[in-house]
Amino acid sequence: MSTRFTRLAALAAALALAVTACGGSQSSSPPAGGTAAPSGAASQPAGEKVTFRITTWAGEGEAKELQELVLDKINASQSEYEIVHEAAPADYYTKIQTALAGGTGADFLWLSQEYVAGYASRGALLDLTDLLKTIAAPTAKVEGYFPDVMKTALYQDKVYGLPWISQPVVLYYNPALFDAAGIAYPDDTWDWAKFAETAKALTKDDQYGFSANGWPPIHMFMWQAGGETVSDDLSSSPIDSAEALQGAEFYKSLIFNSSCCPTEDVLLEQGFSEMFKAGKVAMFMGGASDTFETADGVALDIRAAVPPMGPKSRTTFAWTASTVVNAKVANPELAAKALVALTDGIHHWKIVSPLTELANADVITASFPEKWKAQKGQQVDAIIAATQDMRSFNVIPRQQEWDDLFWREFQDKLYHDQGTAADLAAAARPQLEALLP
Amino acid sequence: MVQWYAETLVRYVLVAAAIVGVMLLTYRGLRRAGVRREPATGFALILPWFLGFLIWNLFPVVASLYLSLTDYNILQAPNFVGLANYQQLAEDERFWASLRLTMAYSAITVPLGLLLSLLAAVLLNQGVRGVGLWRTLYYLPAILPPFVTALLWRLMLLPTRSGLVNSATEPVWSLFGDTPPRWFLDPDTVLWGFVIMSFWGVFGANTVIMLAGLKNIPKDLYEAAEVDGAGLLSKFRHITVPQLTPTLFYVLILGIIAGIQIFDQGLFVRVPRENFLNVYLYQQGFNFFHMGYASAIAWVMFVIILVLTLAVFRSSTAWVYYEGEVKR
């Protein structure tokens, strides 16, 4: 092998490495606008669309709907950018965290309410506060959202995302089981006592009045009694207050109690929501967009009511998620515009929209495919009523740790008779408060 | 998108070209340094693997050691905190509880697994009809992914009547006036649930390795023993076991490592209290953003495995027999 050959090999290797290395900074993973392309969107050639990537947890069917009902429309109507979807239905948070750490995170991400503060506090998200003020669309106006939902996208009073869904928990019921027992359907006059009494009355043989397994969240009942799990100013976790304990004790009186609800063993064996679908549970608390069908795919006659009234309120939990923007996005202004368009599209697809003006019967009914229109049509009034009382968690940056601790040291022990609510709450509170900001 | 895929493809080709270029340079450099043609070619050819080892194995290992001394939270640059993570570990009750569960699991499943796989191998080594089919059947469980096994056993160990284990053993429990265990719902029986689950893998790779070891035992040893009047048990004790000790040693080392590193089963089976150490590590790293702390747990786990492995290695001089070895 000659010296000349050696030099050529060295030159080829050096060139190849240089080109490969440079590739990342010019247009790494789906190009331009992308986070790993700091100069991408800004230096996009005139007339060429900037490509933004969005990563979501959408499964196959949901991803198809997102593409067809939202993204295709946006991409067809936009000349400045296009949005490319990357679904990561399995190990979602592990994947996006790893991608963000590696500098290849997508421009837009879906985050459930528990995560926004944590990601924002660690500098992973773009502060949208000022960017959104420059956009006229109603979707960009923070004040247009339900305040108790919008707060999940805020961190230290800055906006880090736009909520795209807020599903209030409603009380679904199987009218056939009520009819068979000669009991009137649930309505907005129901309180905890009426609810518990009816759940017991509907329990017989292999049939139960209600079902709980940690869902619906115990927080909801603590709120209804006037208690709180994390205070509004995030400075305390008063789970041992008299009000919070009242809510916890009511929940404890239901969960795994065979006089009204399936035991833990039965739930494990027969499935939580499956028992309701199979007609073995008369009442079930679920999110507003839940649909119920038989194993053969036939829509069931399931109706909805607002959750029963607690001692202080009818507050119901809202499962909320936001779309956030990667802090390293190359073109923040354009990204904010794309985020608003994307969120608006999702608001007309998912229910319930966290935008107050879209939380109405027309939008909700129109959101569902034909198959579900009859079922959801019967439920829509209860869903809209529930939105007026819905709220999300007061989220802290270390929310996952807080949730884990709250489960292990309070809920799990309470549900398994390892202490009274008062004792467990008193023991857990200092540990929970150690995790607050 | 098409452009992006095309660019990616070009990049792959360029990386391959770069690697070939570096291999050629290595070869040339070695030759110039006076290395003979054959070893120079060998070194150049293993270069891609060696680079892969450096980048994908050695670097992460060293990096994780550094990260264990930081407060790394995945999303931000790490800050050096010295031994704080290790000090925190010493006071972390959940860490100790997870470690206890993991060590108890290993202490039970490793010897038990060794014994059962040896038994299975001895049975499969008999000249029975259709032995090939039996061997295939015994190996089949090993090809299932661990999470499938975990989900399967979670159903088998359901505490209700649809849980096959409890359903089958209920009459036995009732004989003693007792009820079947609640397995993964009861903190006291979680460990035993996982131990039972571990049997599933016993008949897989370990049995095949043992079987290979049994096949390597010279037949003339058995013949000589028979001439001397040795019985079945005597032959097993004085020929089979000693001759099989290198294999037992190998399987024991692998068993210890696998036992302490158990992860999938713990991740897919929700338990009431503490889970395995690896699951706790994952939770700290990926759920709680404490990657520095998780790295410290990983290094503690590494040290435990290393110490146990070294102990087994040191003890091997006393119980592992290698043919041709001269004991002094």
C-alpha cells in the first residue's frame, strides 16, 4: 500500500467524518425548524416550508385521527411550515426525556398535567408567555381557558404550553341495572349519602353498585369536602385537615368494600372498566371522552350524570394535557404560531376543549364519529355541567415523586387497612411537604 | 421527509466509508511501526468493534460513574456533588428495602435454579424416546420475552379463582384450614410470587448449558466406576457432579448476575411495597429525574455483583474441577 493511498484514505475518512458531523448541525432528524438544527428554521431557503416535529403518545388509531383530522388540514393550509407527527405510544416519557437529553427531542411534545412544571423547571420548555401575546387567535389567549385547567400549563406564572384536552370525571351509569332494581337514575340532586346508599342497593350476587381502585382519584373527594392535597400557593400539603380527611374517609368507605364495590381480587380478575362494560357494575366514574361498547363493538346504552355533591362542592377532577414547545426550537415565533394552529385543531377533535367557548354541546357531539353520537348525545349535558366544576391538580416540579409518595404512604395503606386516614395523613404530610418547591 | 431519509442514508454510507478509511490508516500505521502483516490486518479488522466498544460500552460506563457523583436530572447539565448520592443511599429506606428483596430473591432462586436445571439436564440426558422433542419443549419457555413471562405469571398467580396456581392448590390449603396466598397483593408473599415465576426460566438456557456439560463427561469414567461396582447415586456424586463443576460454576456466575439485575418481572408486576433494586433505579432515573442518584444505585449494584462474583471465583479453586488441571 503506497503512501499516496494512505493519504487518500486519510483524506476520505476525514472528509466523511466532517460531512457526517456537519450534517447534524445543518438539518438533523427531520430537517429544518427542528430542535437539533439551531440554524435550520432561521436559515430556511425562501419558499420552503419549515418542518416542525411533534412527538405524542398516540396509538395507531389516535395517530391516524391526529394526522387526518388535524395535521393534514394545517399542513395543507400553511405556506410557512408543516408539522410532522412521530408517535411513541410505548415508554413515552422515557423516550422523550432521552431524546431531549440527547438534543434530538421534537419541537412539540404532549405532556400530561403532572409533567409540565417538572419539565419547565428544568429548562426543557420554551416560555410562551410573550410569544402568545403576539398572536390574535382565541386559542392563544390564556384567559380564554378554564383557569383551573390552564394552571397546569403554567410554571411560576409563565406559560409553557397550551392545554388541548380537559376531561372532567362524570358519573356514568347503566340504566338497565337501575331499571331492574326500580331505582331512579342519578341526577344533580345526588349527594354522597344518596350515592353510597344507591351503590349498596344495587349490589347483589355478582353485581356491584360502584367501582373504585384508586380511580377516580381520591383528591376529587378531598376537594369536594373542602380539603386540599397541595395548596394553591404550592407551599403545603394539608391532607390531614378535617375536610381532606372527610373526603378520604368517604372514599375509603367505598373502595374494595364488597357491600357496594368489587374487592381488589375481583377487580384484578375481571378488570376495572371491563366489569362496567359487562353490566356487572351499575355506576362508574370516567373521563368525559370515554366510550363504552361490547366485546363485539356494539355501543352500549350508558348514560352520564354529574358526580354526586360533596359536603362543600361538586368539584370534579379534570384529566388535562398540554402541548409544549422544546426550549431549543430554532424559530420560536413560528413555533408559537404552529402551536396555536395545532392546538386549535386538537380542540375541535378531542373533548372537552379546555377553551371555554368550545366546551359546548355542538363541538362535543361533532367531535365523535357516527358510531358514538347516540351514546355521547345522551351524556353531553352532564359532561358540559361537569366542566363548570372541573379542576386539575396543583402541580409541582417534583409531582411524580409526590404522587408516588402519596400513593405509597397514604392511599395504599389506607385502602389496605394499615392505619386510619388521620394517622396516615399526619405521617405522610411532612414527607409530602419536603417535596414541595 | 424523503429528503431527510435520503440525507440519513448518505450519512450512513459516509460513516461506513469513514470507518473503512480509519481501518486502512490503522493498518498502514501498524505496518510502518514494524507490526507484521497478519497482526496488523487483525487489528485493523477488529477496529470497528473496538470503536463500538469504546463509544457504546466503555464511555457510558465511565460516564455513569461520573454522573453518580452529580445531580444530573436528564434535562440539564450535571453539577458535581461529590459523594452526596452515596451518602443519601445509606439513609434511603426504599433503597435498602429494594436491596433486601433483590438479595433474598437471588439467594433463593440462584441455588434453586441451579439444582432444578441440573435435574432437568440429567433427565434430558437419558436415552429416552423422542429426547429431541423433550429438549425443544423444555427450551421453549426461554424464547419468550421476560415481560410476556411476567404478564403470564401475574395471571397465573391471581389470588382469585381464575388464578391457576391458587385454583389448583386450594384443596391443599383448605386441608390445613388455610386460604391460598394473595401473592402479589400481599407484601409478605411478593417474594415467593417472584420465586415461582423464576422457575419458568430454569428449563431454558441453563438446562441446555448443563446438558452440553453432561455430554462432555467421558463415558469411560462411568464404565470404570461400574466395573468397580458403583451405583447410580455414587456415579452422580463422584463423577457427574465433579465433572460438571466448570459448567455449574459458569451457570452460577450468570445466575448471580441475572438475579441481582432482575428488572422486567418487577416492572410488569405491580407490588404493594418495594420492588427490585433495578426497578427502583429505573424509577429514580426516568420517573423522578434523579439520574445521578440512579447512577449511584447502578454502581452499588455493580460492586455487589463484582464482590459476589469474585467470591465465587476465589472459592472455585476449592470446588471446580478442570480436566488436566494439576492441584498443588
